[in-house]
Amino acid sequence: MNLFDQAHAQRQKESAPLAARMRPRTLDEFIGQAHIVGPGRLLRRAIQADQLGSLIFYGPPGTGKTTLAQVIANTTSAHFIALNAVLSGVKEIREAIAEAQERAKLYAQRTILFVDEVHRFNKAQQDALLPWVENGTVIFVGATTENPYFEVNKALVSRSRIFQLTPLTADDLRAVARQALADPERGYGQRNVIIDDDALEHLVEVANGDARAVLNALELAVETTEPAAGDWRLETEAASQSPISSLQQPIHITLAIAEESIQRRAVLYDKEGDYHFDTISAFIKSLRGSDTDAALYWMAKMVYAGESPRFIFRRMLIFAGEDVGMADPNAIQVVNACAQAFEQVGLPEGRFHLALAATYLATAKKSNTAFAFFDALAQVEKEADTGVPKHLRDASRDSEGFGHGEGYLYPHAYRDHWVAQQYLPTSLQGKVFYEPSDQGYEAAIRTDVARRREAQLAAMLALEEDSDQVLTFSPKDTARDRWLQRTLSSAGERLAALRDRVLDAARLKRHNLVLDLKAGSGLLTWEALRRTPEGGVYALARTARDADALRQQAVRLPEVERPIVLQGELAALPALLATHGAEFDALVGHNALMDSADKPEAVRLLASLLTAHGVISLAERIPRHTQRLYQLVDLTALDDDLPKRLVAAEEAIYAHTDDPLINWDAPDLARLFEEAGLVVDSVIESEATEVQVTPAVIERWFAPAAGGRPSYGDHLARALAPAEVATARALFERQLLDQTVTWAGKVLYLRAWRAG
């Protein structure tokens, strides 16, 4: 670069818009998007470790997509090439690839290829890039305002990790503006700019989460405002605190100036893009959630942005069938009438009919039982039926030759115009598709539907065998089993259900940071890792063996994607996390607090680890409500008062107030979370599992404990003589050995979060 080029570049830098000059250069300067670049997050770790893979930044304008790419350029040791999809084509892609290959050969240097507005590349241009991303010639970084799953080549998406950026918060935008006002090199730190609080709030509010918008408005306000004359600056507290020399006249930004600089909120809505689909999705989900205010807001946003009312009516007609359905059969008539009225009235008065339809749907009872049809459709696709039962066939054509229609019972000839008979094909008899909800109109018919099904089953069992078709059902008939059988859940199925329930309650987002409070086998850890691919998971293992096992399982993952395994008790968490500086969006656990010796302190610790919007989701077995062994046997076989003393000895196990395993109940734990300043939602559920009583189980119950907690036999020995304990054991062996028993217990599912 010669002197003229250097001077020209310097002039361009100085004359660039404020938003371009203030673009962050490092992660420390970057404001917002803490869910993907906050401490401990995957993206931050990857940038700091210079171990990036191909990735795509997706989000609205002004949220930091290009800025993050620039931060990567300033941080990485790899060669960085930037293209804009609006200005570049296949030729520029080939030149970038050639340069990347040259650097790899000569300097063994990686190349990061950043493509801004990547959705603007057509299919041929994206295809030209794909082979070089696949073979590692370049590390691809894309930025787009459109949903990459729809607008970017699926093969390119599958090879990239997607990070979604969200509109900046009001606090973020305030920080961006203040950073620009204070920066002496790139912002207005050398000028005495004083902005009123209400003026700044207006800029922040109308910017609508867009950092570029707030900086552009601030620049317009500063550059078009004349400095104040006289000594006004000396009369304000703000001026007295300014680091600027008192010789420089202040530029005072008032609310009126701010309103002129940024006059109207931009509604992010593109009738063919992401915001169109996101907004209609928000509208439908608000209707489904019976939130009338939200439904009207999202519909107003669509109408304001120019969405076709016919499209909105079409979606409401679908909603009336899909989500209201039989709970309020009038809903579809109301919406259809409103749609027809709109066609006659038009805009603007037709907005009354839009509002009426949306309000009716939002306040209507909801039922999605119409999905029963799709269950039936799936059944048709996967399972061959056994034909139409003979009595249901058309009797008008061949009743004489084949007996079609013979035996059909005419419902109108019976009381209530109904009679029990077989209607489904034989192979599907007893199959249930439609399950009435307990909402609206369906609640009134629910009992009738159930009673008729029960009678239908009775009719099915009473049918006699026909010479042509088997209409009776043996005890082993699969259709009958489908109706009657009760499946015993295995331990694996029970734990899988518990895992899903705990993690569903945590409402994990892809960018969340999660802490598994008692990792153990990794039941929650690995599923949490799958649900937060752009976030991160910490796993607290209580023993070195568990920690080693988790680390060995994690070896198969890339280093930056592995869970961070900690080892120790709950009380050691502050020390274990000291070097990480992480706060968590979710704390999850299975029996994480059950045996904690100091539960109040443990709960306070958990509360201190949460972010402002964090959630704690726990499943805690309550040992004091576990199955009593004496309830599994018939104690009347014992002599004298031994049954009474055996029961008392077992119940005494659960009466020790100094035993942290059993000295608490669900209300106690919920109260501790409330005292820690959290809102608590908890439910206690009974569970029953099937246990096979083997000789090893009997031995575990009665053999003296080698260490740790006493065995059941040890507890009995405190109140019973050795001969009496032996008698009790003999009773258990005689009645339970090699039997399957139902083991009852209770589990507390607890969800806690910060108020407000």
C-alpha cells in the first residue's frame, strides 16, 4: 500500500458511519447475545481456542452477525476472507478457494471464508462453495437474516453449526449508545455530548433491538445539533461530570431531537420471509394459548405490515378445525361468517370482522381431537385390514348370494338410536383413535363415548363364529389384547420418561448453559447436550468413578462440544466453578438433593447459580414414602405380637430426624426454594414398579451391612431378637421368593425460577 492508498483508507475510516466505526473488535467489546457468547458458551470457547468449525449466524439486522465475524477475524490465526453475497459470485468464490489452497500449501494456514447475506447466493453459487467446505479447504462462516433451513443449501446447513442471534435488549442498546458517546477514538468521546434520559430511552425503544438503528439515530442527532451557547453546560450536573474540557460547548440531545432522528418504529415483516412465518406462528400459538391480547397484537402487526386479511382468515379457519374442533363446533361457523362478511365490507371496516373471529377463537374452549383422523390415516397406511365386516356391507347388490348386510342392527330401531355392534374391521376391533377432551362440548359427550366403547367391547366378545369369517376372539387375540392388556414398564422406560419430564420442565433452548447437579450415569447430561448444541453442559459427578466414566464417554465428541465434567459434592460447586465464571440458564437433577446433609444451604447455593431467567428442574425420590416391606407379605402367619413389633421396627426406620435421607418431605423442600427467593411449582406423583424378588434381593435386605447405611435386617435387629429376625426372613422367603411384587413410592417433580 502506497502513501496515497494509506491516506485514502484513513479518510474512509474517519468518514465511515458511526455504526461502522463502533463495530466491536474483540469479544470483550461485544455487547449482547450472551446466550451464545457469554462465559462458558460453546461459541465463545471455540473463538477463544481458535477451534472454529463451519457455522452460520442467523438473526434480524443490527444484532451483531457481521460484527461477530469481524471479531473472529481479529482473533483467529487463520487467514480471513470476507465476501458479500450481494456483490460476489462464482468467480469471487473460486478466487477465494484458490487463495485458501495456496496458503494451505505454502504456510499450512487455515482459511476462514465469511459470506455476508449468504441467503442471496443462488443455488449454483452455494453449490460452488460446498465441496471446499466439505473437504476442509475453507472454514465457512455465513451470516443471514433469513431462516437458513429454508434459504441456504441443505447440504451446507448440515455441515454448519447454526447460531441464532436475537434482537438486542433495551439494556444492550443503552450500553451500545453509551459506549459510542464515551469512545474518544471512534465515537464522540472527544465531544461534549449530553443526552437526556428520556431522549436515550426513545432511541432505544424505537430502535426495536437493532444496534445499527440506535447508532445511526444517535449520529444523526449529534451531527445535526448545534452546540449550546453561553454557560448552559456549567449549570448541569451532567456537564460537571463530563471528562471533556470545559472549553468545549456541549451538544445537548433532547427528546424532541431524538424524535426527529428516529421517527417511526420499523416493523420487521416480510411477506415472503422469516418474519412472515414467525409472526403468523406467534398469532396461531397465542390463539391456541387463549391469550386474546397477544393474538390481537400479532394480528395487528400483520395487518399494519400489509398482510392479506384473506390469508389471516384462511389460517383462522384451519385453526377452528385443528385447535378448537369439537370443543366448540360453532367456532368454524363464526369464523366462516366473519370471512364472508369481510368479503362484502372490505377494509378498513372489515377489521372488525378480523377482530371478532380472532377474539372468538382465543376465548373458545380448545380441543385437537380432530388429529384422530391422522391416526386413522396412519393405521390405513401401515396395517392391512381384514375387509368390511359382512353385516356392514352393501346389501342392495348381493345380499342373496353372499349374505352381505345380514345381521346389521338398525340403530334407529333401538332406544337412544344406538345399539352395540361391530363397526371396525376385525383386525382393528378395539382400536381407539378418538379420545374426547374435557373441554366445552366434548366434555358433555366424553362419558357417553366411553360407555359406548365399553358396550362395544361387550358386543365384540359376544359375537359367535361365522362360517365364512372369524368374528370371535380367543384370549390370545391381538385385537382383544390391544383393548385389555396393561403393559408393565421396565426401569429403563421409567427413567427415560423421568429424564424427558425433567428436561421438558427446564424448557431448554439451543443456546442454554445447563448444569446437571448429579450426573451419575449421564441420564440427564447427554440428553441436555443434545438439546443445547449451541450452549453448553456442565456435569457434576459425585465420585471419581462417575467423573471418569463421563469423560470417557465424551471422548467421541469434538473437544469444544464436550460437557465440562466436575467432580465433588454440591457444596464444592463454588470452588469448582471459580475459574469458569458461569451462570446457568438451567439446573437439572435426579435425586440431587435427596441425601444432602444441609438442604437449606444447598438450595441457597443453587439459587445463586441461576441467571435472571434461569430455571431449576428436579425429580427427587422421597425416601420416607418408599414401599414398606411388611406390606408385601401376610403377617398373620406370625405368632403373638410379632407382626405388630415388626411393623413398628420398620416404621422406626423413617422416624430418625437426624437422618438427611428421610427427615424431609416435599413441602419442606418446596419451602426452602421459596425462602431462597424463588417461585416454586411442584407436584408429587406416586410411582409403581415391578420388582422380581430373587435370593440376592432377600440377602441384600437381611444380611448385615458391611459399611455405610444399615440393612433392613440391621434395623429390625434393634427391636427384635435374632430368632425373630430369622422368622421374619423365613416369612419373606416363603411368600416372596421368585415372585414379582409391585414396589410403590413417591417422586417430587419440582420447578423453581426467580420471581418477575
